Amino acid sequence: MDFSGSFFKFVKRKRCLHRHHSLWILFILLGVCIAIQTFVTNQARNGKLVQLQQMKFPIKKEKDFPHIRPEDTISQEMEQTANGNHQHEQHEKPSYSLISRLASSQLEVRKVILGKLLLPKDRNKPNIDLPSSLVSHSTRKDLNLGTEKAFTRSPTRSSFLNTQNNTHTQATCHPKSHIVFLKTHKTASSTILNILYRYGESRNLTFALPLNKQSQLFYPFFFVPHFVEGVSSRSVKEFHIMCNHMRFKKSEVAKVMPQDTFYFSILRHPVAMMESIFSYYKSIPAFRKTFSLEDFLDNSWRNYSASVANNHYAHNILAFDFGFKNNIAVGAGDFEERTTVAIKTIEQDFNLILISEYFDESVVLLKYSLCWSLEDMVSFRLNSRSEQTRHSLSPKTAEKIKMWNALDWRIYLHFNTTFWHKVDSLVGRQKMEREIAQLRKLQVKLANTCLIDRGAVDPSLVKDARLKPFQYGTAVIQGYNLNPNLDIQTKTKCQRLILPELQYTHHLYTKQFPKEAAKHKQATKIVK
């Protein structure tokens, strides 16, 4: 008999039976797991699972966080979630109910609509008791900005939207004092400059001011370090704030400013900006012989020459200020590539881009980014035109401007979107509305205290010649009259709020570089 053959058949049969048994056991276990999971889910939904109570963790009381109001807890949890901030993992975790509320609140965040600019919820609410001349820089209703469909793309997520480096809570953040503000043209940047000037002066910070008491950092040339007073002489060991007009070049700016510097700038809708630029820079060669903005746009091939000095103001001025080549047509073969490069470079170089049309929202967002107080952000509109020199534009003209300044238009569309992502992740819409209301109350209070007329007046009506703003082009730049019945401390504070850009820059230069200012004054007398 073949005993070996029978033995192997027996072993093979046993292995098959063992496999079948194993499969049955796995199926039975799988069924049991599904049944248990179904039971647990149903019980949890009905709130009958006793162990669910163990998931709850106590939240720290308000007394442990004196700067945080109860209604702000969700907004701060959203900030930490969005930024992956794990600095406080050693503290208690939020409760199950708080997590549920957080999830539902995140669903309410408005999505970006393709081809449409994002607007704040309270955009149409009036500024109660706020003089018209003090209302935040915004696009007027009579200025038709045209449709927003041209050149619009779906926004793409990038490192620029990562707020990990600038997100904070009221209890843990530290005010930033190393700041670079790229001051763009006709974008409400003079008002931002005044905010930075007042903050820095009140804290004895050092400004990177233009050499030889100039008002600009030798714009329109690309920035280089020796444009700053104190760099070549090495008389300044540390600069805190750089905020005067320049043509930006990050590699050169970084040679002057500390490594932890916060970079930000501001944009304005290219249609509104072009209307303002045409009025303010009417004397440049590109505009000089034209009757109107429409006339220039219809004959730009004849009126505009890129090689002529100062004509850069007439074409993609935003792109030029950020350091890019501004002479490019929308139909050029490399237009898309150059647009992409410009946007990515700005995202890499800047921590925050503000939007002029939403000035109040911008300064609140800046407040959170810099960890400053709301009182630090209060301002009056500076370098602003009177209504008589503003002109309405037709939809047809608006579309022509967007075609002519196509690079600026694409940059604006992109950062208008990222702006609202920043608002949602860093502040939250409801909290933003509360902050804006408080900001406007402070502004009204200061206007009632500081100003005779509670608002701006034409330059001919400004009584103190030292407070008259510089006039240029066909624009009529308004100023303010200071209340004479003020104590010295209040008067100084109010005067700084309304001091025009040129006067304030010269004041800081004299204060920061008294010897150089005296030499410059003496040289001026000799020339005269």
C-alpha cells in the first residue's frame, strides 16, 4: 500500500477544512463588529450612551482668559484650527458641543463665487453719525466698475492663505514692530501711512526714512538700501518701520529690515484707481494732451510711450509698484505666465494684502495681524479728493480700463479673494462686524473732539497753513481744521491724526536725524 500518498491527501484535506473554518470565523467577527458599531451609533444619536459623557472636557473659565469674551471662543477655535496652531495642546480640549458648533459655523463661511467679487455682509449698512468725508475709502456707487467676469479664475489655495505665522489670540499675541508697508498709489495708502507713523512715533520706533529728507525712497527707481537715511552712515542700528513710496525689491529691502519683518500692502479696484490717477497725474506726458480718460483709452497707442519718464503711472501702476514690468497687453503670448508669476511672487513676499474698497475691514484685519489695539487703527481719511473732482465712468469705459490694465485687474481679483479667506480664518464675519462698529464709534468720538467741522474741507478753507495738504494735478485734496480749544496733550494727538503725509515725514526726519535736518535746512537757505 502507498502509505505516503494517503498521508499527503489527508494533510491536504485538513488544510482545506482549516481554511474554511477561518473564513467562517472572520465573517462572524465582521458581522459582530458591524452590529456593535450600528448599536453605538444609534445610541449616540439618541444621547443614551453613558460613555459619551466621558468625551466632554471642561472649558477654561473667562477668568482664566480675561481678554476673551464668551462670544469670541468659537472664533478663536476657528483660528487655531485653520492655522494648525498646537502651542496649547497641553491645555484642556474643547467640549463635544463646542466642536459641533464649530463645525456648523464653518459651514456658514461663504464660498467664492466664480466671476464675482466677494462682499462683506454689512456692505450696504450706513455709517451712522459718521461725516461723509470720514467714511472709509470705498468705491462710490456712481463709479461703475463694470462686470467682474473678465479674466476671472477659480481661486487657488497657496501658502499666502496660511495664517499660521500671523494668527494670534488676544491673550497670547505680541505686537509686531518690524513692518514693511509697500505704499501703492491712489489706494488710501496715505491713511495707512499715518496709522504707522502715529504708532511708531508714540513708541519711539525707528523709521527707514528717505535719504536727504526726501518724501519717497527715490521712486520710481528700484529700491536699494542706500536710499534710506542712516544706512550708508551706519548711524542707525535697527530699523522698525519702512512705509514710504518705493518700487519694491524684496532682496534689497531685506538687507535693511530684520528677518522677522511683517510685509503688507494695499490694492484698489483698477477702474476706480485709474479714474483717480488720471485726475492726480494729469500733467504726465501720457495724459497731458488728452481731453478725458475715455479719450486716452481710445487713443492710448498714440498718447502712451513706455520710454517716456513718468508714463508708468498710466499703465498697470500696481504691478509696477510691486516691481514687475508693467508694459504688457492682455493678448500677449506670455501674459498668462507673467500674471501667474506676479501673483505667486506677491504671495511669497507679503504676509497680507489689504483692499481699499473695504478699508474698515482691512484695518481690523491688520489690527489682528499686527496684534495692535483698535485705538491704534483709528484714522481720518488723508490725501482724499473732494467730490467735485470725481468723475463717473460708464460701463464701457470700465471695461476698457480693465483691458488696458489687465495685469493689475488680475492681481486685484486674486487678492480680493484671498482677503476674504483671511477675514474668515483670522477674525470671522460676525466678530468683524462688531469690531467695525467699535472702530466707527471711536472715529466719531475723535472727530467730535478734534475737528471744528467734524470732517474734511477744501484746501482753501484750511485755516492753519501747516496742515494744508499738497495739491497736484487737477485733483482738489482736502484737509482738516483743528479744534482750537484743546489741551496740549489732546491737541498733539489730534494734530497727528490730520497731519498731511509730507509734513509728517519731514517732522519724523527732523526728530530722528536732527543734525542732518539742520544741515539740509541750512543748504536750502543758501540756495534761496
